[in-house]
Amino acid sequence: MNMQNWPRQHQAIKDLIAYLDETLPKMNSENSSGSVFIGAAALYRCNRYLRAIDDAVSGGIGDTAGGNLRTLYETWIVGHSLLLGEIEEAEKLWGDARHLAQKVINSTGADITFPDETPEAAPYKNTEALAHALGKRLESDDPENATMPMHCYNYIYRSESLSSAHANHTATTQYARLVGELGVIGLGGRNEGCEWRTALAGNITAYFAQRLFKAAGIDATRLEEINEMLDPNFDDLPRTEEVK
């Protein structure tokens, strides 16, 4: 990503966080359709994770921000699916949630009764499938950004899963390094230069906000001003390792 104007971009991200914190709580289930309301709830969650990422990077623990970036993307995908989908799409995702919950219930032997309106458990649609489906939807709805869901799936979801979001061998050994013949514990520079995570999180959150504001009929003048300051570039994302 283009980080040459980071101070300006960083201020825009802080303005975005504050603006969404102020705007989204004004929406409710009475003045918004069901899809817009639940989409707003997802965007609010994205904004909370954006704040957490910014706090981590600014506070000197940028190496921990990748897990939050991955979760922000997951929320972004599900939130878009709910915002742009019909009620049937929401019911399918609800069924997915019940499917996963049922696994936990079965493993514990708990006796739990779901509300009558809960859809039957459905095979779980994973994040990659949701990203593909959203990209297909955007081909007609917003063709200029139709590749964004899968592009971010490869460069955020999979890459961050490998290098920072899960306690696997690759992520763990980043904290051990050789000094001469002695193995020592330390960051090894992995905590530096993490501003791109904040910038990327800000860009995809701003895009989600644009989509939501359009669907909700909210005046996007201030949002557009903030977005112009972000200078997004999704064609040159940093990769930690080639993803197959």
C-alpha cells in the first residue's frame, strides 16, 4: 500500500472511527430495514476492531494487530452478505450459526431449546464461499470493486491466519531468533512497520460504510471527505508469504 502520506491517512482513519461511532448508534430497527440495521451492527463491530488495530499499532504492539484485522475482514464479509442479501440470505447465515452451535451442544450433552423462529441447522458456508458470493454480487452491483472480497481473502484472511492470527509454528517462531549461536526471545523487528494493517483496515471499513450509507439513504458527504484522505490502493498489498 502507499504509505507515503501516512500522517494524513492516519488522521483520516481516526476521523472515520469517530464519525462512525457518532453516526451508527442513531440507526435503529424502526428507522432502518432489517438488512440495513443488521449491516449497521456489523459495520459498528468493524469500527471497533479498526480502533483496536489502530491502538495496537500506535501503542507499539503492531505484531498483535493481524488477528484483529482478520476478524474485521470476517465481519466485513458477513456484514456485506446481510446488507445486500434478501431475508433468505440472513436465514441461511442464521442456519449456519445454529449448525456450529449444535456441534458445541452435542459435544457437551447440554439440553438447549432454540427459539421457534430459528431456522434449521444448515451446512456451514465458510469465509471463502461467502467472499466468492459477495464478489459475484458486486460484479453487477459495483463492478469496479468486485474483486475486493477475494483479494482481501487471500491477502488478509489467509495471510494473517498464517503469520499472526493463529498460534501455529510460523507465528510462534517469529518471536525466537538467533544471536550468534544463542537462541533468544524477541520481536525481531516484527513489531515495526505495521501501519499498513491500520491503513488496510481503514480502507475496507470505509468501503463498507459507503455501501451501508447508500443502502440506508444517509448523507455521505462527510464520509466521502474522509475517504478521499485515505488514498486506498488494493493492487499492491504486502504479503508475508506466497499463498497457494
